[in-house]
Amino acid sequence: MFHKKTILAIIVSSLVLMLGLTLMFSLNQEKTDTQENLAEQQYALETSIAKMFVSDYEDVKEIEFTKWLYSSNTSSWYITVIINNDNEINLSFDSLLGLEELSSSVFSSETFKLIKKSGIENPMVVNSRLESIQKTSLEGVKIIYSKNQKED
């Protein structure tokens, strides 16, 4: 009788352990999938931001993206963009879904001296220009993406 109880306890313990490990690995995989999806969204948005600057400003040769920051207080995403090594602008987005989520830009006239292309009145108002911005070529522009500071 004692032997049967011991075997039963071992079997039940093994099943609980396997269930726990399975749950732990599946939750870890979900976290990894979410992080990969976040990195893909950031990369896609950085590419769109680069196209926006090339579309709107003269002589854009290099664009560098710093690390993304998320504020749980404002539910906004923030990134600093450095263009041609010495033009710095901070952008905030309501989400990472696209340029249409751009909510504000902050820059100083001392650190952002790019010249707007003719016909561009307010470069940070993008909703009516999304299609033309996405068609902009990035050929010849060096882009340093935020993820691991990867260059393209």
C-alpha cells in the first residue's frame, strides 16, 4: 500500500512539474515573440521616419536613431533622431503603428538647421502626405537604426 502511494505521488509530482515547465516555456516564448514584434515595428517606423526626413528636407545624407523610450505615464513612445551628425530632433508617437501616430516633435533652432524642401509647409504634419512619403527612396542615405545600432 505504501509503495503504491509513493509511486502515485511521484507520478503526480512529475505531471505537475512537466505542466509547470511547459507553462513557463510557453510564457517565455510569448515574451520573445512580443519583443521581436516590437523590434520589427520600431524598425519599420524608423524606415518611415527616414523617408519623411528625406522627403521633407534638403541634403539628408545620414540618419541615426537612438534608443526608443516608452512612458507608461503618457502611453507614448519617444526617440531622438540625429540627421547629418548635427541636426537633432525628438519625436513622440502615440503608438508604433506608423507615421500617422506622430504626436509631437521637439527641437531647438540651434541644433536643427535642416532646410525644408519647397512646398513643405509643416513637415511634421504627415497624414495627408503618407503615400508620397512612403514612396521616397532612401538610396544613398546612410541609416543607423536603433536596434543594436545596426547600419543599412
